[in-house]
Amino acid sequence: MTEGATTTQLWIARIAILLLIALSVIGFLRYGFTVEVHERIWRDIFDRPGGPMTFRFVLQPVMAAIAALHDGAKDARAGRSAYLWTLLTSSADRGERLREGVISTGRIILLGIGMDAVYQYTVLKTFYPGEMVVIAILLAFVPYLLLRGPFARLARWWTARKSSGPTSR
């Protein structure tokens, strides 16, 4: 399905992946991964929805859901298996399907990183790159991952319902 991806989408996906990797490495090198860091990450994450910029906890998952709906409908038309199921069970198709997901959510991931950078600067007054990665993935990629398969099933059901036509009783 990535054959329909534009050059811009491919570059955005690459930039998103490279930025996620770079932020992860910087975070690990700067703070390590101790029990205290782990606790701080989750405490900060659970504090975010109640603070400023709460709209991003709706905006990013909705954008990911729209991307999942679009790709799920494509999967239904192509007769492809459920996205998450394929990722979990088919090692042959896993790489290509993950690539599709990253291409579809690349902009949302970059938006999430940018919004979290603003949040950290204004609220936390510091920079935690690892938290940026976790937030971007939780708000942008996880909803896509969870919704693409159900949207494909819904599209298959809808198409089958429309093609059977009205029934008389």
C-alpha cells in the first residue's frame, strides 16, 4: 500500500522516525533509565491531560483515527487482513505494514513532538526527550494501530451491506 505514498509523505515519515530515535537516544544518554526516571515519566504523562494544551489529547488521536479510517477502507477494498493482527502474526508482512502506519501517521507524530516540546518548555521548564517520544507514540501511533483493523472490518460490513441491496420482507 505504500506505492501510493508521495515523496513528501515518505520524507515526513523518515524525519519522524529519525527524530523519535534521536530523542530516545538523547533521553537515555542524558537521564538514563532508572526507577526514578521511569516513575517521573509516567507521573508527568498522567499530569499532562489536566494541564494546559489538553486539546492535543483529543486532536492527535482524532487525526490518527482519520488516518486509520482511510487506510482501513483501503484494506477492506484490497481484501487485506486486519492491521494489528498482521503485525502480530505475520513476520513476512510486518515491516511493510509498519512502514504504511508510519507513513500515515508521520505528520501526526511530528505534530505531537512539537506540541510536547511547547508543553515541556512552558509547563515543566525543562526538556525530557524520552517523554516526548512516549507521548507522540501514545497519542499518534497507538490509536492508529488499534483502530485501523476495526475500521477495515466496518468498511467490509458497510460494503457488503450496500452490495446486497434493500431486502423486502
